[in-house]
Amino acid sequence: MGVGGAILNLTGLRRMDLLRQAEAAECGLASVGMVASYFGYRTDLSTLRREHAISLKGATLKDIIDIAGKIGLGSRAVRCELDELKDLRTPAILHWDMNHFVVLKSADKARITILDPAKGRCSFKLEDVSEHFTGVALELSPTPQFQRKRMRQPVRLSSLVKLDGSTWKALGQGLVLSLILQVFVLLSPYFMQIVIDEAVLKADLSLLGAVATGFALLKVFEVASTILRGLVFQFLSNVVSFDMRASLFHHMLRLPLTYFHRRHVGDIQQRFQSLGPIRDLVVNGAIMALIDGVLAISIGALLFAYNSTLGLIACAAILLYGLLRFAFLEVSKRLSGDLIVAEAKENTKFLETLRAMQTVKVAGAENMRGNLWRNLAADTINATIRIGNINIGYDAISQAILGLSTILIVYIAAQSVIAGGMTVGMITAFLAYKSQLEQRLMALLEQWIAFKLLDVHLERVADIALHQREPGIDAPVLERELKGEIDLQNVHFRYAPHEAPILNGVNLSIKPGEFVALTGPSGAGKSTLLRILMGLYQPSAGQVLFDQLPVTTWGPTSIRAQIGVVMQDDTLLAGSIAENIALFDEHIDMERVRWAAEAACIADDIERMPMTYRSLVGDMGTTLSGGQQQRIMLARALYRRPKVLIMDEGTAHLDVATEQKINTALKRLEITRIAAAHRPETIAAADRVIGVKGGFVGELKMPPRAPVKPKVPAGGPGESGPIAASRELQEILFGSNAMGRADEWGE
């Protein structure tokens, strides 16, 4: 045993919640939440995130200790061997696979059971644990400051489903039609009883014909009601599905950019698809549960009216099956969660491979990616099999219970017929009603179980629905034209409270129409600074002003409507070139599209294409070069006639001559330009150059621009103009004293 001394051997009988991580790097936060739930501090991840921010880079053991301390849990880090895991005070947090945290639920000499925020409940043989466990564990225990509390923010169905007057009317119609159908169903056994007792046994053909005719007419009404009910529920299903999806998508588009940076695209897609089971329960499940409940009571009363002993046997058999289902409810919920997570991982890997197909092929990694996907697909199949095995077991047990009860009922009923207490027709009707009661109660039970399992889907949807929207995104649009003046006043930024600052007290003023280049080492914070200007990131301290008004006064919608942006990771969307330049504007102004293309120096390339501006492009595949795509993105930014143009390596794929043409065209627009760049040619064209390094910014002195002499070969004697300036820039930017000292810019 290493650091921390001897391990305490204490046990408890409390219940621990399984918290599944939604973000890629929040396993540590989820692990703390699970341990806290064991001691009575029950919360969800959305609440934990708001109170304890975690960086995209994840959490260290120290971060976990700090978070646990804020909750009121004392920590003790220990080093232990595999055979000492059983001596840990559980639940404990284990460092896993060198980059992950899990919760140790229990351990003995042969096996351990963990709760993995990424995979769920897992069990390992002790000899297999060495492949994952790094030897570091964290014991947690309540301090006097710890308080048992419940801090959960569940998503409510009412927040997802909004029913207007027409939908409520259709819901009522569906309910009435369903009740009518059930009346026909209830009459069918009685029809068989009349036919057997009154027509067959008495050889009354006229009665048989009359009864058959009457029930034939009822069957016609039943078919008509079935058609109408199907149409009504089809309408309901589509309306509710559209409203739920549209509402959630509307909300998702207004979430901060960091939400998407922290999650896998396949997981977000899978969470969105969890609306399907919710819709099914709202539209069909709720109504059918109500109808099944009413009919079960009615049929149960009929059975007891026929024979109380037989009715009691029938109800007891169904009750026994219900208790069995209830006993395994938590297992079903856990397996359903495992399946959803497995499907999300498989989907993420599939989409990731599609988007990186060129990289996969160039690297010859088809087999490797195929194996990775197959492993995840196998996990999905295995999760499906586990659920299938449970369902097969349920079906077998239900058939056994209900089959034995039927045999017992027939035996007792036959004795009653022999004794003259019941007729053959009554037995036939009773068995039919018993079958209906079984169907209704089992359906009601399944709906109740589906409702309980709905928690799994609601929790996943809650990650989207309950996440706070981007600050100011819903504020009224400020009707004011932007001039292009920008001021940053003592701006600080860090991704999480415990992380080192990315920007530290930045002060910067940019005049309208000025071209400012940001330069510095990769990772210095240039892109972060641009995202703060766009309102995509919120400063940790300080403020950003446009035209001497705080950005919070403008609101993100007002600002973004008047700025153009070209980021280094921008993509084209599936559609025509014109649609991409106009960003799928409902009323595309082709004159403005052509103007933007001219300004971006892409018009000639487009005109040479067979379909010109109607040529199709997309994010997954295009014949356009990197430079052509970048110029189309620049045209897209210019289409809006922005007052401020922000570019993050926006001309990195262009040759020098084309870039000079674009800079000349942009200069004529007299708009404010801010560009993050490494290329000396881009920097040389700027009015001012701002260096970014170590969280600080400072203006760099640029060499004077010499006149251009085109006839002198590049690199030859007498070299001057932009090329010469570029050489001097390289000395300034990349030499030993390129960025100056950080203490010259601030402390």
C-alpha cells in the first residue's frame, strides 16, 4: 500500500445512482456525483456542471478532490495493488486506462464491479483489471459539512410536448373511437356464448342467422372505427413528433458553441432520436393505458360475475407476472441505457469515419477503422441480445404462468359444467374474457414499464433541453448600424476556473476600417480572441465594446448580422454554390452573390464550371480545391455586406497573388478587418500587427513597405516589396525576440 496509509474496510447498504457522462471529458465529475449519491447527495450532471465547471481537457485527481470538497466529501488518495482493491472503502474512484475515472462499487478476491460513466455497470475478473487500473484510487467520505439533499432538474413532458386546440380535439376523438372499438371487442365473447348455448345446443337456425347478421353489422362499424382511429392517431403522431423535434432543434441551435465542442456528434444525434419513444408514449401509450385500465376493471368485474373463483385465479396469475416484471425493472432500465450508449458510440464512429474518409484512405487505414466500427457494432448487438434474453425470459415465464392458470380454470370450469353451475357457452365466453383481461393488464403493465424506462430517454433529452441557451440569444435585435469600432477592455478568458488563463487582461482598440492582423505561436489564443469578438465565448472578466456599446447591449444576434466570418474549420453545406454564398437565404439576391464572388476572386472559377452558380457542393465531397472552398466561404461572409470581417487563417490556402488581389478588393470595401494569420504576406498587408503570446497581446513594429518591383525575380538580388517585407517579418515573428517579452505587455 502506498501513499495515504492503511485502507479502511467499511461497508454500507446505500443505493448509488449511475450517472452517464454526456460530455467527452466529464468522467471525473460524473464519478464524484455517483459517490455523492451513495451518501445521499442526489443530483444530476447538468446541476453539477453549472456548479463545478470542467475543462474540455478533463479533470485531474486534484480537480476531483476540490469538487468533492465543495460538496462536503473528504478525500484520501491511495496507491494500491489489485489484491488490495477489496480493502478500499467503497464506493471509491479509480484511475482507469490512464485517461478515465470510474467508480468502484464492490470488490472481492475474484471480481470487481465498477460504474463506468461512459459504459455503465461493468464487472471484471481480478486478473483482467490490471489492463485498466493504474494503481491510483480515491476514497471519499462525508465530512461534518456534508448535507443530504436532492438537487435534480428533470425535464418534464409538458416542456417537450405542447398541445394546441386541434391536437386536444384529435386526442379526444382518438379516445372516443378507441372506446367504441373496445365495446365491440367486449361483445365478441358474448356472441360466442349466445351461438353455443342458444343456437347450437338448441338447433335454432333462425336465431343463429339473426345473431350472425347483427354481429356482422357490428363488425362493419368496428372496421370503420378502426380506420378512423388509425387516421386520427397518425395525425396525432405526426403533429406531436414534428412539434417536439422542431422545438428541441430550435433550442439546440441556440445553445452555446462550447456545448457542441464538448460532445460527440453521434451522441447528440442519438439524444435527439430519444424523442421517438417519448412521442410514442404520449400519443399511443397514454390513451391506451387509460383505455386498458378502464377495460381491465370492466372485464375483471365480468369474470367475477361469471365465477368468482375463476376470476380470482385469472387475476392472481396476472398479478404474479406483474410482480416478476417489477422485480427486474431496474435491470431493464440499466440494459436499455447500455443499448442507447452503445448505439451512440457506434453512430459516432460511423459518422466520424465518413467525415474523415480521405484521411482513412490516404493512410490505408480502412481495415483499422473497420475493426474499430465492428467492435462498437458488436457492443450494440450484445446489448440488444441482453435485452432480448430478458424479454425471452419474460415471455416464457408469462406463457408458463398464464398457461397453467388456463389449465386450472378449464379444469374447475368443466367440473362446474358437470355440476350444472355453468354452460359450455359460458366457459367459452369466460376464457375469451380471461384472454382479453390478460392482454389488457399485460399491456397496461408494459405501458407502465415503458413509462418508467422513459426516464432513460428523458435524461438524454434533458442534456439538450435543460442546457442554458447562449447568453442574449433571445434578446430583442438592436436596430442600429455597426460602424466597425471595437474595444477590448481588460478581457480575461479561461475554459474552467481551475485552468490557467488563455487571455490575461487584454486591452485592444480597433478603429473603423482598420485592418489588424493577430499573430503568434499556435495555441497562443488568437482563435479564442476572435471567438470572444463574435460572442461565441464569454469573457471570464472584462468586456467587449462595439461602437462604444457593450456587446451585451447589442446582443449576439445584432452583432452577428453585421459581421462576416471565415474560420479555419468552416465547411460548405450541401447545396449549390449560390446557396452556400447566400447561406441558404430564402430570397437569394443573385446580383449580390456575383458581387461577393467577384470580391472574393472566385467568380471566374465559378463561371468556368458547367452549372456555374448552380454547381452542387457539400461538406462530404466536392471537386473544389482548398483555395476555392476558402474563397467561397469568404464570398459567403461578404454576401451579408458586413461592417466587420473576421478571418482565422481565412486565406491560408491561397497563393500570394490571389491573396493580394483579395486584400486589394477588401480594402476598397472600407470595412474593419481582423485576421489571425501566420503567413508573412498576410501580416505584411495589415495596418497594424498585434502579437499574442502567453495570454497577453502587444503591438508589433512592422518594417516599412517598400515599393513593388515585379520584374525582379523573387529571391534574387535587389529583392524588395512584399517578399522583402516578408523576410523581415519572419525575423520579427519567428526570431528569438520575435514576440518581445511578456512583461512588456502586462503582468
